[in-house]
Amino acid sequence: MTHEWMLKTLTKIGFKYPDAEVYLSLTRDGSQTAREIAEALKTEKRRIYRSLENLKAKGFVYANNEHPTQFSALSFEKVLETLTKTNVEEANRLETEKERILSRWRALIREDSAN
């Protein structure tokens, strides 16, 4: 498995590219500080913190309470499980709301056509 293939896979399943780079760094190299990640990726620490916050909000990365903070990645298997569950729930919600949305959409189109 190449690095580029892994990054492409992460972006295909919904990661933003910078977040994919950070997640991949953590999965390949283990727990790290934001500074270590920034050095490994040769980028600004500010960009790394932004990605870490995005990943933490999704539950894909977690941090310890030490100083400096060490960040770790959730296993890729768990990430896939989470994304699958989220996508299934979203599809079910959309299916449930489909008729109401279409009805409203059609009404708005008729309103616009009448004006």
C-alpha cells in the first residue's frame, strides 16, 4: 500500500486532504505532538491544529492530558465503521424525508414559475 493510495482512499471516503495527511501520519507513526506532525509533514503547526480539531470533532483522533499534548488516531477499522454508520443513518433520514422534500421542492418551483 503506497502513501499516495492511502491518502487518496481517505479523501474518497470523506476526509479533507490536510486531515487525511495528519490522520495518516498518526496511524503510521503512532502518537505524536502537533509539532512532531508539523515537522514530519513539513507544514505549519497552525494547519496541523486545524486538522487535529476537525479529526477530534469526528472522533477520529484523540488527545491525552499531558503537556505537550500527544495525539493518537482511532484505528482505520473504527473510522470505517463510524463513517459507514453515519452514511447509512443519513441515507435512512433522506429516504424518510424524501417525499416531504420533493413536495416542498415542487411547490417552490410552481411558485417561482407563477411569478
